Amino acid sequence: MERPRFLFRNLGLSTGSYLAYTFAVTVGFAVAVAVLRHKQRFDPQLIVPVLVESAIYALTMGSLIVFVMTRALGISPQLAGGGGGFVAQQGFGTRVVMSLGAGVYEETVFRLGILSGLVVLFDRVLRLRRWVAFALALGLSAVVFSAMHHIPPYGDPLHAGIFIFRVLAGICFGLLFWYRGFAIAVYTHALYDLYVFLVR
């Protein structure tokens, strides 16, 4: 979940391009905050509660997914082995930025873009019931989210355990995005990736 850089590498772009993208998104976010605050639509007092809520989700999500996989599905997560190769070659600061940037990049692409787009397609174009449209969009976007982490040559080796873990993680992020908002999903994803990076 901390590897949007694989997409950049597969497109022939450098780590510098990824960092530039992350910087541009950060600047855009800062500008948006400034504009909303000027229009009195942004309350700085909400930052701490949002971060605390996101941190709770980030610290418990992995354990919950592992519990579901092992107790309900009888599948081993097989989490070992991820994050080597290209990741290990990066410096500490770069890897921290990449972990944090994944929250913004992947939530923008997979939840704000793909999940929302599929809901519109299924709901307004195909005229499916709202809950059916959301369920299909949530599942499909989660599968795509997981699959993108295994694209060679920079993706992780494909194992059922880690693939399903990421599908379930994608579902969790999708539910947070849909019911708690984009900010909560982004912060949860970023904090989770940072937590995994620091304890790994």
C-alpha cells in the first residue's frame, strides 16, 4: 500500500518524479486549506480530532484484517517479503516521504477516482440500486488496488495471502472514504504506511 512509486517506475519515471508529484500535491493541499479557511469553511480545530481518529484506524486496521483472514477465511496473510528491492535502496527520508505520499496518491486514484467513478457508472448509467452499485464499486476498486502492488518488475511477488490482505485493506480504506470522508482515508492510509515502515 506504500508503493505508488512502482507505477512511476513502470512508466519510466524516476524517484525524483514521484517526490515532485508528492510535493505538488502537498502544495495543492496547502493552497486548498488556505482558500477554505479564507472562505470560513475550514476549521483548524478539526485537525487534531481527525488525526487521532485516523491514527486509531491505522493502528487497528492491520490486526483486524489479519484476524478476519486467519479466523474467518483460514488464510495466512504471508506479509513477509514485501518492501525489498527498490524500497531498500532508498534513504530513510525518501522512504518516509514515499510512505506518507502513498496516502495521498493512492486514495486519490483508487478511492476518489476509481471507487467514486464506478459508483457513478453502476448507479447512474447502469441504474443499479445504490447499495449494489457501491458494493460492486468497493470490491472492484479494492481488487485493482491490490493488483497494482504486484505489477512487475517493481511490485511484490504475487502470493494469495498478501493479495487478499491488500484487497481487504482496500475495502477498509474505501469504507472510510465513503462514510468518514477523503481526509480520514488519506490520513489513515498515510499513518498506516508510516507505522509499517517504522516497525518493519
